[in-house]
Amino acid sequence: MKEYKIRLSDETAVFYEKVARQAGRNVEQVLSDALFKLAGELALEALHKKR
């Protein structure tokens, strides 16, 4: 598995830390899940535009 390092604004970091705490997960997992969901949404959008 590859690892990537990303930079977040302080406000964005606080948001994801809060989400992670409330979900009982670590921040890395929350960010990973959010990026995976976004990738899926973008892929579906691209497929619909192709048609």
C-alpha cells in the first residue's frame, strides 16, 4: 500500500479531527474514506457526462 502526505488548512484539520472523534476512528481513516467516496462520485459524474 502506498502512503501520501497531504497538507490541510488548520480549519480543515480541525473539522476532520472532530469527525474522527465523533466516529470513533482515526483521522487517517476518515480522510481515506472521504477521498475514496469523492473519487467514486467524480467517476460517476464523468461517466454521465460521457453519455
